[in-house]
Amino acid sequence: MTNLFMDRVEVLKSYDRSEDFYHLEKDLLEAVSEGDRARAKDRLNHIVMMVKDIAGDRWVKDVSNYYIIFAALTARFLMVPKFPPEWAVATNITAMRIVDRKSGTMDITETTNDLVEFFIHVLEGRDKPELSHPIVNDIIQFIDASIEDPITVDQLAKRAGISTSHLSRIFREHAGLTLIDYINMRKIEESQFFLRNTDMKIAEVAERFSFCNQSYFTRTFKKYTKVTPKQFRERKDINYFTSFVPGSGEDAVT
């Protein structure tokens, strides 16, 4: 063990600027917290390549371990101040599963991209809407907080204390899309991370987001993303679908 440790020290000495490792790590966390995807991916990729060079023949295991360290650092220093502790724990576990799924082939670029996208997505959350109608704002916040649960227009109307027709009308006027569209789009948006980053079956993802069956989930997914859940899972070139309302800084849904 001592010889192995000393070998690693000697490799580190061979780097002209090995002390930059910790500066890179600090900049990596800052980039993730700022939502700077390109910078975060560049810094994490740079660090991981350093780990790979230092690790030698056992680089797959050491790189996997560093990805897990990165997940722990992000959860501890960035998520804990912003989210309840259980969110940080759940996110850290999910990140470890992402690494575990990719450890067989360990495509560094792909793993780096998926982890950065995952953490930035979770950290960004969804900004509170700033629409001119307080009921619409409240309904959007309620939907976002309950996105995995069954949600009906009747349930939302009772929450708002108005009729379903009135709620549907004011929601469309102020959010720019129907209430049903918003509910379904948000569910599809959130489901993508489970499809791309976990081993859950498509039917399990559909059930998690309270779709009545896999067939309906697939039809809904394709309606908004133009691809099936299976195609989205298998093709890494397909970008994530994201829904917006006017209060989030966008004027339309993409």
C-alpha cells in the first residue's frame, strides 16, 4: 500500500500544475451552482482526466470513485443550504446509481455530461412564477410540488375555491397554455431524468408519475417531445424537453 501511495505521489509531482486540482474543484462547484453547464462539464472532465492519468491501470474504479465524491460534494455544499436534507440524500443516491450504471463502459464524456445535467436540473428547480394572477401562481407552485401525484382540474379548482371552467380560463389567459397541458408537460419533463439516469422500467416511470398505464404515458411523452420514452432513453443525442411559462422568463413552451 505504501509503495502504491508513493507511486501516486510521484505521478502527481510530474504535473507542472498539480495544485490546480483543488482550484478546478472549487470552480466546478461554483459552475454547477451558477447553472453554467459548459464550464461545469469542462472542469469535471479535466479533473476526471487527471484522476485517470494518476490511477493508471485501475482508472475505471478510481474515476468512478471520484464521480461519487463529486456527487457527495455537490449534495453537501450546494444542495443542503437550498433543499431539505432528504433531497440531498436522495439526489446523492441517484447520482451514485448513474455512475454505477455507466461503470461497465465508463465513457467519461457521457458520464460527466449526465451528472452535470442531473445536478444542475435539481439545483435549478423551478423558480416561483411571477404571473399577474395570484391563483394561477399558487396552482403552478402546487403542481410543481406535487408532480408525481395524481392531479386533476377538479382537485385544483377546489383548492382555488372556484369552478373548473373559471380556473381553466384564467390559467390559459395568464400562463399561455391549458391547465391539462401544463400538468402533463411538467410530468413529462420530470420523467426524463428517471428514463435517462435510472434502470427503472418505462412502466415504472409511468406509474411513478401517476399515468394510468405505460401506453398513455408513451403517447403523452411523444406528443410533447416527438419521440417515445424508449427512443429518449436510448439516444443520447436527444435533448431534454423543458416546459416554460411566461413567469420563468420564456414566452412560450418549447
